Amino acid sequence: MKNYEGRRTIDGITVTVNGAPLDPGYDLERFTELGFEWSYEGDSPQQLALALIADCIGSEQARWWSEPFMIKVIAELDNDWQLTEDDVRKAMQSISIQFVND
């Protein structure tokens, strides 16, 4: 099981997967060159959404799902956060069900 963690420190922002730096996914899509962010909607939070989805589920779905995942999950994260692989998958399932019902 993968565990994702984000932290804001005096030295900057870190996002890890099982303790190692999370790949930003620039090879899939480059929304920003400023790195990851969270707690709001924008390019850097969307880059984080893309990276989490790509690492957890796969790159083919990451581009399409990055914006709704950013809105529903990434924009709501606290300064320091933890997500599991299951959390990411459940959020994606919830977003999918929401789109079907809209």
C-alpha cells in the first residue's frame, strides 16, 4: 500500500510517496514549473493531483482526472496531510459517481 504525505516546512514544500519524493509527472503534463501546492485551486495543486493519480492509478487517467481531483481533494488538504492509495482510489470513485449522476 502506498502512503502519500505533504508537508510545509520552513525549508519549503515536500511531497513523498512511501518516504521518497513524488514524481511531479512533468512528462505527462506541465501545468506549472513551480512545483506542488495544495489548499486552493490552481496550476500547482493540479500538478499535485496529476502526480498522485499517475503514481496511484496510472498515467493514462491522470490528465483527465487531475482537475476534478484537484477541486474535490487537493484544494481541501491542510498544511500537512497524509493520503493512502485507498484514499486516492475512493476519492476517484466518488468523483466518477458524481459525474454519472450529474
